[in-house]
Amino acid sequence: MPRTRTVLIAPIAALLLLAGCATPAGDTGPSEPASPATAAAEPSPPPPAPKTAGERPAASAARPAPTSSASAPGSAAAAARPAEQSAGARKLAEGIQLYDKGEFNAAIRLLQAPEITAEPLSARLSAGKYLAFSYCVTQRRAQCRRAFDTLLRLDRDFALSAVEAGHPLWGPVFEQAKKAAEQAQRAEAARAAKQAAGKK
């Protein structure tokens, strides 16, 4: 029996020894070669260039121009709405429009509206001038002359433009009214001087 065990153990030990030599301890097989992409190191970025003395940093992105704030509600409507006209100014404007359209009788009625008498002198002079023109173009020379007389009493220096004074209908009538006004002014000055001399 002892000899038989010795004969069986010897072959088993030899097999175990061969198995240990076939696979060395710690050997996990051949390692994979490194790929060229990972083996080659990526180039590092170049270092920044040193700043020279006095060099300013690059300007930042331009800021958008500030937009104006929204106007107050109603301000645009107030700006678009024309200034409120007085009753006399409306009558004067409507009378001149009628004159321009050739509706002279209607213009005469509006240009004599009592509201115009409350307007400034320039408005009253404009109304009187177009009133005289309307009378003259409708062949009413006497009324035309009276309208010019009224104008010259309001402003003794009132004068027509060169174009207006050359009109064949009212030009001569205004010239007569102007001469009469100048004569009246000279006579008034003479009376004033005579009264002043009598008081001395």
C-alpha cells in the first residue's frame, strides 16, 4: 500500500508543476500597443505675448445706444393737435378761404364778423384788406374806398405790397385813399400847430 500511494502521488505532482510553469503568476497577457493618436502629445497653446508699456487692452463690444424713454401718454396727440383758435381768428381764416375760392359775397359777410374786432391789430388789418379787395372785384368801389379808409385810420402807415398796389381794380382806389389820409394828417398837424400857437 505505501508503495502504491507513492506511485500515484509522483505523477500528480509532476502535472501540477507543469501547470504552474505554463501560466506565470501575474501575467495577464500581452498589453495592447499605444495608439499613435494618444501617444503623440497635443501641442500646448503658445504663451500670450507680453504687453508693452502704454498698451491699452482691446476695446470691449460697443454698447447699444440708449433708447429714449417712451413719451408720456397723450404728448404725441397734444403735439399733433393744432393750437386752439379764437372765434375771430376762425372767422378771418374762413373769410380768406372764401375770397380765394371766389365767393366774395360770403367772404364779405365773414370778414365783417364782430368777433374779428377783438383780434390783434394785424388780424384786423388783414380782414380789412380782404374786405376792400372783395368790394373792388365785385365793382363796389365806394365800399372798397371806405374799407381802405378804415384801414388807414387803424394804421396810417399801412401799405399794400408792390404786387397788390399794381392791381388794376383796387390799386387806384387804395392810392386815392392813401392821398386822402395824408392830406387829413397834414390838416390835423396844421390845426394842432395853430392851437399851440394860440395858447402862447
